[in-house]
Amino acid sequence: MPKRQDLKSILIIGSGPIVIGQACEFDYSGSQALRSLREDGIETILINSNPATIMTDPSMADHVYLLPLNTKSIVQILKEHPQIDAVLPTMGGQTALNLCIEADEKGIWEDFGVEIIGVDIDAINITEDRDKFRLLMEEIGVPMAPQATATSFLKGKEIAQEFGFPLCIRASFTLGGAGASIVYDEAEFEKALSRGLEISPIHEVMIDKAMMGWKEFELELLRDDNDNVVIICSIENMDPMGIHTGDSITVAPAMTLSDKTYQKMRDMAIKMMRSIGEFAGGCNVQFAVSPDENEDIIAIEINPRVSRSSALASKATGYPIAKIAAKLATGYTLDELDNQITKSTSALFEPTLDYVIVKIPRWNFDKFEGSDRTLGLQMKAVGEVMGIGRSFQEALHKATQSLEIKRNGIGADGKGYKDYSQIKEKLKFASWDRVFAIYDAIQIGMPLSKIHEITRIDMWFLKQYEELFELEKEISTFTIETLERDLLLEAKQKGYGDRQIAHMLGCLESEVYKKREELNVNRVYKLVDTCAAEFTAKTPYYYSTFENEIETAEGTKMHANESVVSDKKKIIVLGSGPNRIGQGIEFDYCCVHGVLAAAECGYETIMINCNPETVSTDFDTADKLYFEPVFWEHIYDIIKHEKPEGVIVQLGGQTALKLAEKLDRYGIPIIGTSFKALDLAEDRGSFSTLLKDNNIPYPRFGVAETADEALALADELDFPILVRPSYVLGGQGMKIVINKEELLEHVVDLLRKIPNNKLLLDHYLEGAIEAEADAICDGENVYIIGIMEHIEPCGIHSGDSNATLPAFNLGELVLEQIREYTKTIALALDTVGLINIQFAIKDDKVYIIEANPRASRTVPFIAKAYKEPYVNYATKVMLGDKKVTDFDFNPQLDGFAIKQPVFSFNKFPNVNKKLGPEMKSTGESILFIESLRDDQFYDLYSRRKMYLSK
């Protein structure tokens, strides 16, 4: 059945600001859907309040509304666009679904004659109302854990008495496991029950008998109007039941299922999807399987929308689920659509993988002091990474190397735990480091049977770990001179980094690299091709691995490298790695725009990134995508293979910037601002000399490397003092101290966490106003793209402040100083590209807090507020293609735009919610107001000092 001709204009609801449980995977799916609909000539109207994403870029939809996600905004849009035929609510997570249901209940869709496509309300209601869902599953013969619904405290207690502990409590109509927990006794139960009833918008909880120790699996499905169903991907959680899938280490394809059970699970998933309603689109189904020979299957839940897992499944298989789901929603059937990878087979074709992917979540517990770090039913991760390898071991290593937590992979880096009771504790209470603690347990001699007993992780995975340890033990008996080629190749095939092998051999990383070159143990690149090479793949989407040489009939020895290097001029853009607090989706936005601008300048574009949730890792964003860790060894090998004109580092946040020094040392051209200038801005001493030479004021400061030096400095600087480590993002480790006791405590703590770091101590300007400016500089000309004033006082991290564009309370004298200093600093730092400068204003005098000659968190916000593609312009300047004077700048903004931070404190109920110099927000929304008399502005301004903490 071809596309419906009656759907000419479609409204898409986005997911709003990023929060824990609903992150950039919906930016990816929403962007895919928009592109998919526009390909078919359908007019697209988008509502989403998040300014940091590609999805809300003016180029993505015909009409973009950066409005609050509520029914008032929906009505406003429907009045302005009476031509809207349908709404697609499945691309914006739970936020979009909930808003769609609310609008339906209020009769809004009916009043405006708008059809809901991609899902039906009955399907949402059945899957969210756990009672209805259970009854339906009973009806179609799909087993579930014993469960019941409670709408009151008393009813909940009766159910607990009937089932017995442990129990699992889930709140209805919530996302990311909000309000869900496993309870082992009555006291815990009563607390969790009250919280669940409170958090659920309909004050209802589902109480299940907890299937502790059972294995957890997910299937990603797509269905069309002809009832064709394809299973895109099977995903196995390495962690057993009891940990939210967003917090679990997951593996695709499933590793430990017998084929018979997998076929049974497929049949059940298809039956479940067909039973919940007549809709065409995507679906995610979760199952638990008993860890014995019987492999009994029970259904956990079904989500009739694209989800976190579908972004992962898309990147794992190369099958763009959201893109196809959007087409199915408009009437196409699977057999009419092309497989996007092969272009010669149909989309009614189930992907087959000849590689393994491992996803590891990325947590930010360090930002929530005093938080409960154990993992459970409520999601706590802020991002994730994915590793692709030819084996589970290789993929696991690549994923751990992608996390950016100062680990070089699983073990073999001297950072493991050694104490038996500490390791046992780490295994028992799963947290961010259990993936490493398993290796440590094997290393200290804990038997696999004991590890299995504590963690309930399948023996197959534990044996994979054991093999890795055995290999490390064997390699450690050699030296770099005596190591044999076969052993080195095996270590590389199992994912060990050169740094880890150097650690085993007691030599330098560069020596291992040299040895690899001598022995011809080199990376080769393979295509991610959806069909295990059965058909030719047309998509340039690669991962690296190691292979033995093959000998041809003519006797030539060679490797099968599927990444063919063209003779075009190339630019590499380094991605920003996993999402985390301090470095979020706004840097992915910048990377995508960098890639698109470089392509406009005639370059072949190459993207390196390991984040499965984002648009930058879409296989058709850059000319070539390397899904690899943003980790020196991997990057260097790609650079040697591709030989680019240069590498762009200033768009990928701190992740890419940290690699600038290495690139510079190895003589690889950095596009735009040089490493010397980047480093000068980070080195507080040199930067202050630069400010002094240019007569620019800055707060009194000093640099300390020991606690004694810090105490001596305190006498010169006067309290309060702002203490911060250098080379960090998101204000990590920053604190305001008011006496020597606090200073000593914080300095000792910082030097323990970040050894050999230079600490910066500034006199804190109490009561100052904070402002920031972003600018583009070409080395000669400077254009200030925006000056923002923070509503909160100086001392609250800029990422946690409500930033107002343009400034609302700074006189012309102050603004003139800001403009002059911005231009002077940008030129003095030889900036080529973007620069962000932060200021403190006290008694009409402007002081410089810091300057960052790179893309900042605020650039996408200013671009959306002024409707100008600033990253595109800046990239062309970096490439030397254009000068600042070549652009016709024309910012358009009536009134003010406010960047409003959004927090995820609800995931950490016992944490201090006060704000300070260390960033804690997970996302942001944009608010447009016509004047400062707006009630919302008045409300923000009246509360501005409430949260300031040390």
C-alpha cells in the first residue's frame, strides 16, 4: 500500500529538555522522522522546547515551534496551521505520548480534525495501564509475573501480604523507571509504595513478584498496515532482572539464548504487538527468562513507540528504525521501502549481525554528592556508549575505552580494586563500576561460581572475562622484545588497548605501537551492513578490528579492509562521546553542523564518535562514520588511514579538546584555533598575563599544586575563594570556600581525585552579576553573536543559570566593556572559529572569569534564538573558506530568550539540591518572552539567590 495521499501536513511532538530517563535518543529519532517525512513531500510542523538539539534546527522542519510542551501550545499551533492532518507522537518519548493523551482527553485532536498516526491511544492506554495489560496478556496466553494494581496505600499492603517479598513496585504512566523500586521488607515497601502513588500521574502502582536473578531480553519490532512484522534486533542485558535497562550493560545480538527459546520469544513479541492495537510503527518488548534449562519466558512490558533501545538497535544494525517507522505511519508497507544500507533489498528484511555490540551506560554520580549509587529499577544514567567488535570481548573493551572515566579498558591499567571485601561489595550492589569489578574479582582469585552466585550474571559472560584475565596473565610473562606476534594479535582481537598491553609488559604505549607496526598487526575497518555481507552494503559506516593476513592464490598477503580511501580532500570531526552533565547534546549539535559546513566547502567529511543516541552517529550525517571510541589509539589509526587535511576539535567539547595536545605533538593539523591558543586559555597563569598585558581586569587569583601552597595563597586573596581544578568541563570539582578549614578539606579531596592537577584559586566576587559572550573570530575580525546576562548571581555555574538574551540589566558602559574585552581576547588568543568568554560585573566594572576558544553550551541556544546558523559560519571560518566579513549577519529576536536549565534531582531524592559552581543540570529549554514584565521572568528573578550554595 503506497503512501496515503490525504496526509499532507503532520505535527511531530518532540521530547523537550534532556532529563535522566529521556535523553538525546529522541532527538535522533525525531530528526530521522522529520527527514523521512520531508523526503515524501509532507509538510512538517514541530513542537519542542529544547534549543540544544539538531531536531529544533530551522532546517529540520518546515515550521519549528520552540514552545513549552503543553496543550495550550498545541492549540496555538493548530490555530496557526489549520492544514495539519495528523500528529505523530511516537518520536518524543513519554513526554510526547503523555501530551498526546492529554490533548486527546481534552478533545483537542477531534476539535481540529487531527488524526493520531504511528500508534493509537488504546495501545498506549493498554500498555501503560498495567492492569489492562496483564488481562490482555492472560487472554492471549503470554505469561507474566504475578502482579496486581494498587490505587491506595491499603490495597498495596494487602497485595504485599498475598505475594510476599521481594516485590517490585512500578508507578503507572512514568518514564525511566521513575518511582520504581525493588523492596525486600515491610519498612522499605511502605516508603516505596507512598512514593510510587505520589509520582504516578493517575496515582496508581503495579506490584509484581520480583523475578530476581532471571535474565532480561529486549526485542525491537516494526509493523506495517498489512500486519507484516520484522524483528530488527535482539538485545540481551548482561545484568539480570532488577536493574533498569537504561542502567544495564546490554549486548546485541542476544548471546545466551537457545535458538528454540529465541523463536518462542519472537512469536510472543509479534503476538503481543498485534494484540495491543491496529497501528503501524515501532515497538519495544521486554522479557525475563529463567536462568535454568527450562528457559521459561515471561513478558515484562511493551512500549508502542521508538525508545532508548531503538536508537541503540538502529546504530547496532544500521537499520534506521525511526526513519522507517515514520514512513510506515504514513501508509507505506515494509516491502515497498528500501533497506537503507544495501539499497537493493527491501526493508522487509531482518538484519543479521556478523559482529557484536556492547552498550555501557554513563553515570554522573560525582555531581550528586550523597546520592545512592546502587542501580535498581529507577534509571540513573545520563548517557551511554556503544562498542562494536568481532567478539563480545573486543566490543566490551571498546565500550569501556569510550566512557571517558580515566580507564583504558577492562583491567590491565593498574586502577582495579584489590581488597576482597570491597570487591564483594561492588559485585553485590551494582553501580557504575561493576563492569570493572568482575575482572578484579577474577584477578584476586574469586571463583566464577561465587561471582555468579553474587551477581546472577550468566556464566557465559563471566567465562569471557576469565579468558581475558588468562590472556593478561600470559602476556605479563613476556617483555616487549620477547612478545610473539600471535599473542599480540590475540590481545588486539580481544580489544586490549596498546596502553593496557604496555601495562602488562612494563613498557611505553609508543613501544607497543611500534612493535605492532613491525609485526604488521594493524587495524582493519569493516562495514556495519545489516546483512552479514550477504548483499553489498552501500553505506560508509565502519568499525575497526584485527585480522590475520590472508594469502591470495598469487601468494600476496593482505588484510580485508573495507574502508576504501578516496583521493578527495578530507576533514575529520571529533565527536563529543557520551552524554554527561557538563557536556551534553549541544556539542553533538555543533559537531553535526561542523560536518555539514565542511561538506558545503567541498570536503569529504569523516565523523568519529561512540554515542549511539545522537544524530552525529547517524550513518548518513557525514560522508564516512567511524563508530569508534574517541580515544587516542583509535583516532590516530583512522587519521593514518584517511590522511585528512586536518581535524576539527573545537566542536566536540572537552572530549575532543583533550586530544588536541596529542594531535599537535604528532604533527596533525588542528583546524581553526591552534593547540597553543587552546592551551593558553586553559593555563590560568599564561592567560592572566595575557589579560594584564591588555589592561583587562580579572579577579585576584593564584595557582597551587599542594595544600600548603593553597593555604599560603588564601592570605593574599581574601575569602570567599573559588577553588577549581584546571582542564575540566561543567565546573567539575569547583567550590566556593569561606575559611581555611573548608579550603584545606576541598584541596586535599581534589588532589586525591585528580592527582598532579594545578588548582586555581580566585577571589570570589560576592554579589557580582554574571554575563557571557559568544563570538566568531577569523584571526582578524570578531563578530559577537550574543551577550547573555544570567539571572542568578555570579557563583552558580553558567550551565545551571537562567541566561537571558540579550542582556536585560547591564548599562551601555558595561556592555561596551564586554564588547571591547571580547574582541581583544579573541584576537590575542589567535582564535579561528568560536570563543566563549564569561564575565563578572561588580560596581560597573567588568572582570574576566574565563575564556574558552571553542564551541560552548550556549551557541545552539543563541543560534535558535536569533535564527542564524552560527556553527555553520564558524566552521567555514575555521576551514579558511570564509572571513567573518563575508557573512550577512541578521539576528532576529523580538523581546528576550531565556535558556532555562532542567534538573533531574527526582532521581536522587536525598541529595542536596542547592546550586553552586559545579554544574548539575541535565538539559535545558528555551523560553521566549515579549518583555521583562512577563510573569515567568518575574518569578525567575525573584528566586535568583535562593539556590546559591558553597
